[in-house]
Amino acid sequence: MKTIGMNTIGLTMGDPAGIGPEVICKALGALPADERKATVVIGDPLFMERARGLVRANFSFVPYGDTVPEGAVPLLAIDAPNRDAIVPGKLSADAGEAGCRCVKKAVEMALAGEIDVICTASLNKTAVRMAGYDLNGHAGLLALYTGVKKNYAVLACPQFAVIHVSTHVSLAQAVELCRTERILETIRVAQRHVLTTGVAKPRVAIAGLNPHAGEGGLYGTEDDDFVAPAVAAARAEGIDAHGPIPGDVVFQQAIDGKFEIVVAQFHDQGHIAAKLVGGHDTVNITAGLPILRTSVDHGTAFDIAWKGVADPSNMKAAIAMARRMKPVAG
Amino acid sequence: MTDRPAPLALTLGEPAGIGPDVALAAWLNRGAATPPFLLLGDPIFLQRRAKTLGLDVPIAVVAPSEASSAFSRFLPVVDLGLPVTTAPGRPDASSAPAAIAAIDRAVALTMAGEAAAVVTCPIAKHVLTAAGFPDPGHTEYLARLAARRTGKPATPVMMLWSPELAVVPVTIHIAIAAVPAALTTDLIVETGRLLDRDLRRRFGLAKPRIAVAGLDPHAGESGTIGTADRDVVTPAVTALVTEGIVARGPLPADTLFHDAARKTYDAALCMYHDQALIPIKMIAFDHAVNVTLGLPFVRTSPDHGTAFELAGTGRADPSSLIAALGLAGRLAAADAAAKGAGSAGTAG
């Protein structure tokens, strides 16, 4: 099944009540035949066929494992529970469960080496909880199925990638989490992530926490007390780390080509920059796992689901990113 | 009879920095959109810097009232009688009195109606502090001068403006750890009110739309990621709306600045430095203008520092100063019109 020299991507359907199946079919339709062949859709056959019809796709699905005719796409069937209860645009436990099953299968295949990278369509966090999973969406599922508790969200736009020392915590709490060991670990993960994208010598920038990176202690001491020592420790490990660089300067430097990745100190610092620059080309990557995973950076968009109007450009970008990632040793 | 408009009063700033370079370049690159300005500084020093830069700038020492008519042919300079000998890139204490005098004079001329607005080139804080400058920066000093002249305290508010985006940070140069405590409902309301007033009066917007950014990720997600957005920011937005101000928020900051989002508001009220500065610098890297709201006169400045390493090399980019001059002219005209309308109403 595996094509020599090209990543095989496992593409998970996402929540079938959302736009996942539609954007997958639109994105697949735009791929060249050899790339389609190296892409396995992991999803419910009924919903995937419906989506194929909805977008009047120019390809057909063939069962995973069968010989793939020119232009077709392999589909690994993971049946959804209670299909009839799953309604376009409607939040439900069944749709949530259907999406989760696909992720589980994809992780198993990635761990077994059957696929190289997972690329996921969006789940709805509430639907996942309704399905009985006491965890936070994809990040929680990936931790559950790989057994690796901590993972990191990387936002990647064409110009640079950004990873965060802390994400979904209040700004006050983010200040508490800005500590040397945590920053250093994030720098390590950042470097490893850039290596997976095929850059031999990653250059990592570390944003300062405070305005002007603290301006010599005038605007807070965390940059001197915690960020600078983390950067020094990373350099001592051989990582080409630079910082702390003021938040309002560092992203422009990355755009100018000085760094492949920026370690942001808190959620909005990195998200503002990446979403501003990348637009629909900004994708999500989960770093720190034993497998590779990219994802769209949007939600299930229930309000426009199954109307044929969803924009597949973000899914295309997530697939393109998955295609160029390679595992690195260690 | 309508006279020529009053010129803008441009201060030289730190003479060892790029202030003189960009001021000379701004005059050379003046266009139809550049309002006439007078430069407050030492004419001999300016001639010398022009020569260093290889720029052909004819300088005329003028009285403020002559500046606008001279502007098309000469760079009008108002001599402060304080010679400056500082070399490019090498700040020294001797220039501090001239730098301070230029600010004093610019404010005096503007408040007397002899100049339309104050535009400042960057100063070097450490040079001025050593010379006894009482404030942490330009803005605070300008507020002090304004208060001295009007007898009323002035609350300056910093706005960064570009044609694509205008942002106002509610807290600015403080540690992130200090932001949650510094951010009160009152402070947000007061800043929003000032912003609304200046957007109407000086930016000519009849019904300005203000987007208020949330403090925490996803604007706190209904209190699940921090409580400040629910307990502090939301009541401020409600209070502003109750006053008739078109304010929306708290809005997640990471989706507030892309093209489509920016079309929905005229200015974004941000909760801290990087939240405002990251997007404006990414969107308007070389042409953002610093505007001080809340003063009894219009004041703008370029959004860069002294850049000592570029002074005298000819590599300093005057775009931000040119944008600052253009905006100051526009804001001053609107301000004057508003004043005119106000006095017409009361003059009887």
C-alpha cells in the first residue's frame, strides 16, 4: 500500500455532522492521482460517499487494502454508531463517537507504521464529551491512544511555526507557568518539530513574556529570571535558540527568515501572529507525540455543514504539511 | 480671508539619533499630502547633518508665522538659540537642553494657535533623564505641559494608527504579571470613552466602532479560562454601550485582526502591550504612527526609536514620520473644525 518516497497520510473524517467529510472530499479532488493513492481516508463509508456526492467529486473510494485504480482514494471503513441519528449541523453523542473511533484507528495505524502521518478533520469538543470521553478534544484523544500524556500544539503558517509555553489558561496563570524547565522543554519540542519538517538545523526564537522582553527588569523580571536561563540551557544542549526577543519584534524576524519556529509565552501572543499572517494556510500540528499529526485550524462549522459551501483550503494546507513531515530519531 | 494653514510643529528629538535624518528626508519627500511643518532645532546642526547625508535641503530660518509660505521652497527652521554639536550615533548630555526646549516650544506654539499640532521625533530617555527631565517619556511630559497650561490634569492615551488598523493598549509598559490587577473596569471605560471622543472629534467618525479585546485566551470562554473577561471587561463594555458608545466585546484577540475582522471596527481597545503591538507591527511595520489621545492638542510621532546605529548613514526610513505628519495635519484640521463649530455655538 505504501508508495515509495511519499508519505502515506491517514485522513480522519472528523465529526460527521460538521464540515469534515465535505472539506476532505474537496481537498482530495484537488490532489494529483499519486497523492490520492497515498492518502487513506478513515471514516464512515456512508457519510464519506454522501460527501463525495455533495461535492460532485471526480474520484471514487476503494476499500482500504484493495488495488487502487488510477485516481481513486483508499477508504478504511469505520462505521458510525446510530447513523440515522446523525443529522447535518446537529451536535450529538453519536457523531462525536463516530469521529473519535476514526482517531483511535488512525493512531493505531500510525503506531503500527501502516501510515506515516495523521491528518485530522475537526471534532466538536462538546460532542466528544457527550460521547462519554472526559477529555479535551483531539489533544486528549491523542494522549489517551498514544499513552503520552503531554503534547504541544504547533500552529504553522507558511512563513513560520509557533509553539506555546502555555495555551488555554488565563494570562495570570500563564505568568505562573513561565518557568525555566517548562520553557526549556518547549524549546526542545520546538526544535524536534522543525526537524520533522525537513529542516536540518532549526533556528528557534523565544519570545519574551513582558513588553520589550522586560526591558532589563523595568517591566517584569521573568524574562531575565526564567526565559533567558532556558535559552542558555537550550544552547548548551546544542539547540540554535535565540531570545528572549520582544513579542512585537520576534514574529517579523521569523517572517524575514531568521527563524523557523517561535516559542511564544502564552496563547494570544502566538495565535495573534500566526492567524494574522497565515490566514487559511495556518494549520495545527501536534508535537511531542510518538506519531506525526496535522490538523485543520477550524471547527466543525455546524452552521454551514453539508451545504456544499465549506472552504477546503485549510484542509488542503493541513494535507500538504502532513505530506512533507518525516519522523526523526529520538 | 483664509490664511495659509498653521504649520505643524516638528521637534528634532535626540540629535544623535535618526530624528534629523528623517526630518530632512520628510521635507525632501514632501508630497501633496504632507502638511507644511516647521522644524524646531539648530539650523547650523541641520545643515551639517544634511551635508553628512549628501542631501540638498535648503534651510530657511523663519518665524513660526512665515513657515507655511516658505515650506514649498525651504525647510523652515525655528531657531531655539541652543547650538547642537552632537555627532550621529554618539549621544551626549550637551544636546539635552535643546531637545527639551523643542518640545516646550512645540507645545507653546500649538496651544497658542501658531502651530496646528505637535509632531515629535524620538528622544533618548537616558540622555534627558541625566539632564533632569522629570518624566519617563514624551507622552507624560506632554501631559505635564498641557496640565500646566490649562490648569486641568490630562490623561494621555496611546494609540497606534495605520490606515489598516488602529489599536489602543489599555495597559502599556508594565509587567504581564501586573496586568490583571492594573486592569479595572473603570480604566477600560475611561480609555474607551477617550478613544470614542477623539475618534469623533479628530478622526471625523460620526459613530466610531470600538472592538474590545479579551484579556484571556478565547476572551475567557465564558469564565472557564480566567474570570477577568467576565468580571472586569464585560461590565466595561456594557458601561460604554450604556453611554451610547458603539463598543463590542470582549472578543477573542486571536481572531480580531485579520482582514475581514478589521472591517467591523474603527479601533481595537487592547488589554496589554503585545496584544496591540504584535498586530500593528505585523500589519503596518514601517508606517504605523503613534498618536497621543486625551491631550488638549493633537500630537503624533513616528513609531520608531532613535536608532543610533542608522543615524547619519542615510539608511533611516522616513515613512513613519511622513505618515505621522500627514495624520497630524488631518487630525488638526478636524480638531480645528470641531472647535470652530463649538465656539460658533456659544459665541452668539
